[in-house]
Amino acid sequence: MEIKLLSKKEDGTSKFLISGTSVSILNMYRRLIVNKVPTMAIDTVEIIENSSALYDDMLAHRLGLVVLKTDLDACFIKDNQRYTVDLTLEVEGPCIVFAEQMKSKDPGVFPIHGKTPIVKLLENQKLKFVATAATGEGKEHTKHSPALMYYEKYPYLNIKDAKKAEAIIQSCPIDAKKLEDSKLKDINTHELCPGCIGGLEDDNHIETKDADYLVTIEPWGQLTTGEIIEALGTVSNNLLDELAKEIKKIK
Amino acid sequence: MTQSLELKGKNPTGRKMIIPIRCMSCNKPIAHLWEDFKERSANGETKKEVMDDLDLKRYCCRAQFMGHVDLLDEVARFKRG
Ligand SMILES: [Zn+2]
């Protein structure tokens, strides 16, 4: 298997060209990322005072979905002990309560999107709570999922007619389109660009190879793409060890 | 009433009061983009331009922004039942 990084955006969204693999392997990785890579999220909320318009349980639900930066080392559940961190908040209206106002006991665990609105408070409305963040996996609750991963067959564009290539460049609504030697240079422009796909008229100009895939990992912010891939290795190793142990038992 | 209406998915008022933290379909965190979106679209930019700029490329996330109405200001003035 060969992996090549094609592009990386500011928010961490990375595109890879992975060759020499199959859909079943890639889907295994996808499911491990979504279901098994652990991250922190608010799990329990003790509401001391809430006179806002939102019910306590709705507030707790919103807090749970807030994305918390996670330290990968703390994340893996050791000896069935979950790592927990308390976040506290005490505010009085009128104001919008933002996630960044929560005070965390661990400086490494904080809301990554500080400007996430939790609730709006009017005058004389108060909000006070202690929230406990804990590690967990995406299979328990999707708030623990660190990223979205998706893949498609790598589209090799092969336009032999120079005039046609020129026409496609002209028709593409995304101005970043760069065609060089009749091949798409910037793979990002391929994605969701009906203008150039429509310009191809038929599929003859898109070639795919059986084992080449364009893989995108879009992290939500708890972990960076690098950390997710690192954790993916650890997770799959742990699962294989477990499997080996179980097989030995049968013997 | 320990099992809330929210948990049962039967709380219609909660849906449109304040922007959801994450997209209901794809799980992308979107709430932090709302204020920016509201301000910029009020200042004359088209919603398409703002959403493209905020990197909301899937239509599930875009739908959350297109369909949302901030009702919390209205609702907050009444006593919670
Ligand atoms: Zn979405």
C-alpha cells in the first residue's frame, strides 16, 4: 500500500491518494475512525442553576455535542478507567453564553470552537453548572467520533483533444481549474464541480484504476488528522491482539 | 419525568430555537459559524457566497443554515413550563 498526501486544508481536511488497496480495507479504516478512535466529550452535567429558556436536558444535550480538544495519550481507556475532566461555568444575562466561557480543570481539554453558542440569556437569567467530560468511543455516541472519512476511485482525467480541454476550462465555474498536459492538476477542483464533470459529456475521459483511491479525512477538531491516523494504528493493533488472544483460548 | 421529550426526539420547540451545535446529518460542528453567517448575509452577501466561504460544502449542513430561525429571543421572554 502506498500513501501520498495530496492536499491539506487549514481545518485539517486532508486528501490522500492510496494505491494498492481495496474498498474492504478502506471501509475497515473508515469504521475504525468513526467508531473506535476515542475522544473526550461532555458526558455528565450537574446543573446548579438554569433560568434560561432551554430545558436542563436540552442544555446537557447541546453541551455534549461541543467539540473538545483531546490529548491522545489521555484518551485510551486504561484498566477500564475513563479519563475525566470537569468544566465549570457561571454566567448571568443578558448575554450569549459561548463554549469558550467554560473553565476547564485541564488546560489541554477545551472547546475547540470557542464561539459555539450554548444558550442566550436575558436579564435576570442565570446559568451555572459543572460538566464532566470523559473519554468515549463513537460507537457509544457519535459525539465521540473524531472525523469523517470518505473515499472514491481516483479519477484520472485523460482528455486527448486539446480543444475540448480548453472548453472544459472555460466552462468550469471554479476559477482554480488548472489543466496541464490535458490532465487535471489540482484534484480539489474535481470534487463537487458539476461544471467540469458535465463538460465531459461521457465517461470516456475519466479513467480509474482498480486499486487507486482518493481518500478524504475531515477531522472535527478533537484530534488532528495525524493524531487520528496514529490512533487508528493503535486501535487496530489492540483489536488484533484481542482477536489473537481469543483464538488462543479456543485452542 | 426523567426521560425527557428531547431524548425521545419529540420536542418540536427545541429544534428551531437556537442553531444546532452539529449538523444533524453529517456531524460537522456548525454552531460557531452561525453568528458570522447571520451578520454577513444581513450585510448584503448572498447566502451561497457566505456558505461557500465558511466551507459548508455538503447540502446537509447548508440546509441547517438555510432553514434556521432564531426563536430563542422570543421564547425566552415567557416563563418556562
Ligand atoms: Zn452536514
